[in-house]
Amino acid sequence: MDDSDLFIFTDNYIAKGKYICQYRSNEGMVCENLAERPEGCHIHWKRCQQPLCKQDEYVRLTASKYEFCNWHVNKYHLKAYYHQKKLDKMLQDGQTPEAIESCP
């Protein structure tokens, strides 16, 4: 393989990569490999991107519906559980939906 073959190979390789993979690893590093599809390179295109934890600009990835990591999501689960129990109790006591909605 001489220099001209290497140049042609490099040109063809760059031409195939229309996109740059934006997959972020657990360490926060971006992949930046050339990719043929906007979802990512041949390694990362099927992996879903997980948002970062919203608490204190934390760097852990999360798949929670609350967008908090496992360390921080427990208080939101407890708060949701508490409000559900409170709502159930109010409905058992016969309070109207309007009274329930006006509660803080």
C-alpha cells in the first residue's frame, strides 16, 4: 500500500461519515467517531441516551421518569407515595374532588 492508496482510503472513510457520534459515556466523554446515521456510530446507534441527574448538576446518568439518579430519586418516590396515600384517605372520608384539588 503506497501513499496514494492511503489517501484514497482516508478520503473514502471521511466521505462515509456524514455525522459525528455524540454518545456520552459514563465518564462524560463524547465518542466523536464518524457515523453514517444521526443516531450515532456503528457502536452506539442503538443505545438510548440517558439524561443526567438534575440534582446539583450531578454527572450520573439516569433512566428515571423524574430524571434523577438512584441516589436522588428516593425522595421523589416517597413524596409521590405520600400524596397518593393522602388522596386515598381524602376520598375514603368522602371529600369532594374540588376540595382535594384545592389542597396544597
